[in-house]
Amino acid sequence: MLARHAHAILTIEDDPVLGAHLKSSLESKGFAVTLAADGDLGLSLAFKRQFDLILLDVMLPGLGGLDLLARLRQRQRTPVLLMSALGEESHRIRGFDSGADDYLPKPFSLAELQVRVAAILRRVAYEQQPAPQAPPSEGFDEACCDLLHAGRWLELTPSEFRLLKLLHNHLGEVLSKAFLYQQVLHRGYSQHDRALDMHVSNIRRKLARCNVDSWRLEAVWGQGYVLREQCS
């Protein structure tokens, strides 16, 4: 899992022992790591230098992690992985709602952290690639916010288009409802909010209507949704 191009990571963590462990662990995988022990210094470094990823503790002295994230999102979209001992669902939802890309409850293993970091950087690299040119009779159309299959439009709404394309970008990967609400509906997830389920139901109906049988949109109980390829 060595980093190919020495990705620059800013770690904002007030625990000096944990900070040192994070730095040595990530540097052993080829990353260039900068440490900040409080939110004010961390935000200043984030604005002054370009980082590929920010590891951000929620409970910080002075400027707290979520307030820091809110200020950061006003100016840049650098990926942020939140780290917090507050691992309840409500805290995770608030983190995603504030603009986090991932949320890792403490305590966590360094091996899991490395996997999460690698996953975020792979996603960013994928999203930065030039979009492939789809054949005129097939594929996602960003301008129309729709999917053309076998010469027929699915007639997706913009929210349905964002949801299906995001799931397709992560084909075979289970995406949590909290993540999908943040990325697709741009709001926090509430267990009584059925909007996402409604969009999934509509997408399934439209896929079936247009005979798109190469994908299967599944619910994973207690986790979220996944789009899988299936053999014809």
C-alpha cells in the first residue's frame, strides 16, 4: 500500500502520542506527514499549503474540529477524514453533514486508518481522471443528468442521476446512508428520512423499465446501498 507520489497529509491531533504514531505509521507507507497540535495551527497550515488529505480530530483545544471543517469548506475541498471518540451515529452524521469525506471512531487500528486513507486517495484520483467518452447510444450524460441505455433515456431526476452515478463510480462497494445523504442530497441523514429509499425505488423501477439488467441495486441491511454488476 505504498504511496506512489508521496501524498502530503496534514494530521491535526492534540494527543502527542497518537500524533506521533500516526506520523510514523503513514510515513512508513511513503506519505509526507505534517503534524498540528491544535485547530488554529491546523487551519492556518491547510490554507497556506496544498495537502492531498487532512486527518482531523474532532475534539481539539481552541478551534474545534467541526468548526475548523466548516471554515475549510468555505475555501477548499481537500478530503477530510474525521477521527473522534464520539462514534455514535448522530456524531458521524454531523461530521458528514459538515463536509467530511469519512469518519473513523476512536480507538482505531493503524491498519484500518491506512486502508481508509488509501481508499479516499484512490477515489480522489479516480474523480480527477478525464471522463471517458461514452458511445452516443450508451452511458451517463452529465449535461442531461440522465443515463442513455440502448438508445433509450431512463428519465432520471437530478438526484437520481447523482445517486446512480455515485454508486456506479463505487461499483461493488457498499456506501453508507450517511455518506449518500451528504454526497447526493447534500444534507445529514436521519433514520426517519425516507428520501433516499424513495430515490432508490425509483431508480430500480426505471432500470427495469429500460431493461438495464447488467446492474443490480441492492440494500445492505444496517449499512447502506451497493450497485453490483450481474451476468446476463
